Amino acid sequence: MTNSQRLATVRKALNRWLELNAENTAPATPGGESIVIRGGYYCGRRFSAPSHHAVWFVEEDELKVYTSDKRLACVLSSDDIDRWASSSSAQDDSVESVESVESNRQTGEPQRRAA
């Protein structure tokens, strides 16, 4: 998968996450997107939406979503990004809420994966 294809997958996953978890928010749009450079090297993208912002770290393939008051709301791993991007709508039962994913991580229970 090329970087541009992965970036499209990350955008889709973020928009699905916002659709399910952010109240009264518009999707993250290309106008609200910027390149993240650290130490002179490309390291990812930053996305902006009215109620949240997110940073995708390309090397780790990890998406961190923050609330408007800069609190960490969610961390999506590579597998989580793929799962969220492949969900078809907000009513799709294969996508768990962030609360249940975080709960599973804390209790050590395995996470459900979409088939």
C-alpha cells in the first residue's frame, strides 16, 4: 500500500470515528489537514474537525485523537485504523465504541474484530 493510499484509509477511519463519537461535528476535511514535520523529517499528518483534532504518526501507523480541550480521546493502532475505515456506517455493529475498546484494554479482554 502506498503512503497516499494509507493516508486515504486514515482519513476514512477518522471520519468514521468522528461520526460515532463526536457530537455535532463535521468530518475532518482536507482544508483542516496539515503535514507534521519533526526534526526536518516528515512524520505524519494533523487533521482538524470542529470538536476534535487528530495526529497520524506514519512510522508508528498510529492515530491519536484529541478533544478540543487537548485531552487524549482515543489512540487507534494500525489494526484499529483498518477496522474503522472498513466500517460502512454509523449503524455498523462491527465497530465498537471507544469506551468498550478502552474497557477491553484495561480488563485484558481480547478486542472484537470485524469479520
